[in-house]
Amino acid sequence: MTATRPQPKPGILDIAAYVPGKSGPKGAKVHKLSSNESPIGASQRAVEAYKAAAATLELYPDGAATLLRNAIAGRFGLKAENIVCGAGSDELLQLLAHAYLSPGDEAVYSQYGFLVYPIAIQSNGATAVVAPEAGYLADVDAILGRVSPRTKIVFLANPNNPTGRYLPFSEVKRLHAGLPLHVLLVLDAAYAEYVRRNDYEAGSELVATSDNVVMTRTFSKIFGLAALRLGWAYCPAHVADVLNRVRGPFNISAPAIAAGVAAIEDHEFVERAVSHNEQWLPWITGELSSLGLEVTPSVGNFVLVHFPADHRHNARAADAFLQDHGFVVRRMDAYGLPWALRVTIGAEEANRGLVVCLRDFLS
């Protein structure tokens, strides 16, 4: 049959489009707790650097993002030449899939992993293979059990969004040791800065000692620069070379580069953001638990809250009640968790108000 309009590649229309967290109605007092954004805003130094960049908007940015890569390298003790910057870590995940996956290949990710993984996999004609989790935690043995001769990439979000759980470094190393050398292990460490556990490592050590590990990071969370779409990957030299061949020549804007450099050098702001989360994450967890709600233990800047099955108090009803009272949280249906809501740790007013609102809902 002759097509009557342009047709996408096979499999594209099978992809479930990513739906971001809601923002709520404009003009109303809304506490947006749906997208894991920074509750304390961005570094003032980053804001000022962004504004200063407006004086030269007619010029192309440095395509290599040299200043930003040098700032990242200096902050984390890494090699600048092994860093590739992108329009959020989302772009880098997509570029990795684009460069290393072809039709007939497979890529593995855990059951409640980031929804961008299947999109990146399927859009390149590969097959997404899901490994079940145990207790809302990635299961190394289940992941390894689903690696086949066709597997080219394993994606692991650590800590994981939306569950908030993490694998200790010993388990990440065990996962890596069990993979064939040709399989690329992508460690998505978007929430690494929030983790304060001695057994956690974001992934730079494995990258430095391996040929098949990449770590991705973001400026959207702890640094509060979500609007600028800025991320980075630390890679073996041969992977960095590949990414630099397939990325856009000016994929990072000059204002984003300037703000990123200022943000990563503002250590005081980062510590303030960490301290805020360390205060309110356990508070929210404890308060919601005291209401009789199950809360998955989290090391990120959000919690996964489980609701009862009865129609009056289930997650759907809770979401509607919260929205009516100015609180926007994230439904988890797309993750296969229709009984749960993900709640970002917000400012004090939002956190306290959310608890009061849910107490009223459950009463």
C-alpha cells in the first residue's frame, strides 16, 4: 500500500512519549513538587554569569565548552579531555544510544529506571530489555541475567529516579565485572550530589579504570539550572571521541556554559542545597510515614509515596486532592506504579503544607 504522507522509521510510533511533571495553573499559588527541581533556586553567581552572557548573544559559543569542562575537571579531579557536555544528561543518554545501538541490538535497564532509557533505545531501532527490581532496588543478578549476545548497553540510574534507592559501589563493581567487555555500562548519576553514604560512588573511579563505563551527571538538580538544559558525561577517551563526532557542533549555549562554570565553582551554594535536603528529606519521610503511608527510603531530593488501594484514598484521588489545594506532585502510572506518587523535597512552606494537606485527605 502506498503511503499518503511521510512515515517514521519502524518502531518510532511504539514509543511512549515522555511526559514531564505538571506545573499547575498559572496565576494560582502553586507548590510545584513534581519535577525534582531545586527548592532554593540557583546560585546567584550563576544567575549573574548568565545575565552577563547576554552582551554577546550574536556570537557562537565555544563548541568544545572548554571553560566548563575545565571547571568540572577541577572540581571533581577528572581529565577535562574525557568530559563531554550536553544539553542536559538526557541528550548524552540519547547520543550514547544513537552511537552504540542499531536495529537488532538490545539494551538493558531496571524495572523502575528513568523513562528516557526506553525512548533512547527504541528510537534507535534496538530492543529495550527490562530487568525486574527487588524492593524497588535495581537487582544486579537480574540485570546480568538479561544480558545476551545482542546486548550493547546497560543503563543504571544510581540513585534511581523515581524510587530514590541506590546500589552501593560494591554492587556496581559486581555488575561491571559480570558484563562482557563490549557492553557499555552507563551510570546515570543525576542525583549523586545528594548522597551522603560511605558506600556510594558516582562512577568516575570505574570510568578511569575501564574501557566500557560512562558516567553522566546534570546541572538540573543540585545546581538548580534545569531551565538551561546542561549536563556532562565522563568517558573513556574512545567514547568521548565518539560522542564528539555525533553531537551537534554548538550543542551547549554560551549563557549555559557561563552559568555552569559559575555554579560549579560556588561551593557554598551546593552545601546549602545539600543541607536543605538533609534537613527536609528525613522530615518528610517521617511525617508521611506517621500518616500511615509507606515511603520508599530515598537518598535523592524526592520520595516515592505509596497509597492504599481503596478508591477514596488511592494515589489518583490523592493527586486530585493535592492539585485542588495547590500542590503539584508526580503520578507514577507511566513507571508501572499507579499506587504511588513521587514528591520532590520543596521549600519549608511547601513541605509543611503538603503534610497538612495529606493529613486532611486521609482523615
